[in-house]
Amino acid sequence: MNTKPHLDEEALAELRDVMEDEFDILIQTYINDSRERIQSLHQALSENDPDAFSRTAHSFKGSSINIGASRLGDLCLQVEKAGREGDLDAARQVMAPLETEFATVRRLMEDALLA
């Protein structure tokens, strides 16, 4: 069981301090980019393209970890590895938990924007 928080509040607070007025834009950009990446992952699966899948998962992993969403980053790492190994069946099995985690992270980020 993953004991990491869905969203690292300290990392988010640090980003808010550094980004100041740009923080809201950063969060919205991350959310929008993440939605696009999830669509790209599904497209790569439907096209049986493990290279495109693993590249997209890799960039999604990096942005998630940078923003403090380490659980989501871990799931991205799992699907990235599956894509690199050409095991798209394994990747498909992680997509639902990945999307569920992204929905949780998105909700927490949207709450942070309202705070």
C-alpha cells in the first residue's frame, strides 16, 4: 500500500512561494497537460505503440513529481516501465488506478487554488 500523500503540501507551498502570481497558471497548466497526457496514453494503447506510450508516461511522471504528486508519479513510472518493456497489457491494468489518482490530485489542487 502506498503511504505517500496524494499531494505533498510542502512541495505545493514551496511552489506557491516561488511562483507567486503565476501559481494558479502553473496548476491549471499541469491539470490541462495531464488530461492531454492521459488521452495520449490511451491513444498509444489503442495504436499498440509502446514507444509513444512510454515517452508520454515518462513526461507525465516528471511533471507529477515536480508538482508534488508523488503517488501519481509512481503510477506513471509503472506504466512507463510496462511501455518500455512492450507490455501494454500490464500498462492497461494500471491506467484505471492512474486516472483515479489523477482525479484525486486534480481535486486537491483545485481546492488549493480556492484556499
